Amino acid sequence: MATDVTTARRLAFGNGEAALGLAFVVPIVVIMGGLVFMPLVTTIVDSLYRVDPMRAGEPFVGLKNYADLAADSNVQTAWANTLAYVAMAVILETVGGLAAALLLNSVRHGRQWLLAAVVLPWCLPPVVNAIVWMWIYNPSYGLLNHALMSLGVIDTPQVWFNDRGTGLFLITLVHVWRMMPLTAIILLAALQSIPKDLYEAAKLDGAGAVKSFQMVTLPLISGGLAIALSQSTVFAFNLFDEAWIMGGSGLGTRSVIIQVYMSAFQNLRFSYGMALSLLAMIASLIVSLIYVLRVYRETRMD
């Protein structure tokens, strides 16, 4: 009889915990469903129709919007620009963020002030960052031209955005300046979770700084590195503010998200823009998934 009472109490307690957990989860599911999943489903459905306020009706066109995107030379150029943005941003943010994280992790006094200085560009609105850098790049009174002429690197002021490759790099640099602190914070958290005993053991085994970094640091921050790479990729694929403020609608620096904006809100081809935004989302998710799966396999093998 006592056993039955104990079992009943355990079941009641377990059901109570399940109900409490469900009560916490349901609001999140409802919010995510209303703000993320329902708009996503609506976008997918509308991309299969012709949604154009300049033309009557919304007939079903199937995959025609996607076929038109594949043949659109402007979209192809925007994709090439975006892939260049992603490649440069991910490399620069990862290398720079890891260097900043290692520096912050080694500082013993005044770390909070140094961390505040590192995080500051990330705290500022992207539009503010872009405008500040526009002044730096200005061909007439910009700091970049002045500094390079003072050093004797160039003889005359340069109009930097006249060259496509230079423009892509300079816009990427502004994006990296804003987003690299997030990578540094993620990697700093991963570095601070590594037990100090492991470095002592590696030192006793004769490992130097480089060997310890390869054998201890990198494997143990691989999870944080995957998160950092994923967020860098997603934000680079969604690059808009810096490219729009500095390059405008120019095809030489136009990103996919700018192309989405122009298709949907300037040309009023809403379904065409929806289809392109879905492709951009899928591309960023696939690249991020590759990072996560590779790191997961490596950590499981270890």
C-alpha cells in the first residue's frame, strides 16, 4: 500500500513538472510561430504566385519566379557580391575575433575597460557606423586618403568606390568592424571555460605556446567557433545597411538583400523579392549547417 502511494506521488510530481515545463514552452512556441514560422510559410506560398500591385490578380505561377531569378543578370551579380562579402567577412571576423579574444583572455587588470572598448562598435547602430566610415572614405576630406598621402602610399586622393573590388572590400571592412566584437565575445566565453590544468599538463609534456594552442585551445573552443562562424555567415548574407549607405543601388556593390529590397519595394515585384529572400535564407542556413556538422563530427571523433 505504501509503495502504491509513493508511486502515485511520483507520478503526480512528474506530471506537475511536465505541466510546468509545458507552461513555460507554450508562450515561446506561440511567439515563434506567430513571428517566424507563419510569415515564413506565407512567404513560401506567396513566392509561388504573381504578387504585383501593378498587375491585377494573383495567379499561380509555380516556380516561374525562381526560374526568372536564375536568368536575371542583376541577381547573379548580387549573388557574386554577396559571396565575396561572406568569404571576406567570415575570414576577417574569425581571425580578428579570435585574436581579440586571446588578448582579452590574457589581460589580468583592466579587462572590463578593454572589453568595453572592443564591444563599442557592436553597440552602435549599423547606420551610424556606416556614416562614420563614409566620412573616413570620403575622397575630398576623408581620413583614409589623408593618412595614405601622409605616408606616401598615394599621391592624389582616391575615389575608393570607383573600383568594384576595392568597394566590396571597404564595405566588408565596415561590416567586420561592427560585427567582430560579437565573435570576440563568443570566443572569449569559450576560452574562459577551458580548465587551466590542461595548459599546465601540456607545459609539463614540453608543449610550447603554439602547440598548446593547437592541441588544447582549438579543440576545446570548437563549439564556440562553430557558433561564431554561423553568426558571421548569417549576418554577412544579410548585409544591407553598410552596402546601401555606401554603395546605394550600384550594381558593383549590391548585395542580395539590396536586390530583394529593390525587387520588392522599388519595382513592386513582391513575389519575386520573396523568392530571392528565401534563396538567401536557404544559402545562409546551408553554410551554417556545414560549419556545425563538421565541428560536431570532429568533437565526436575526439
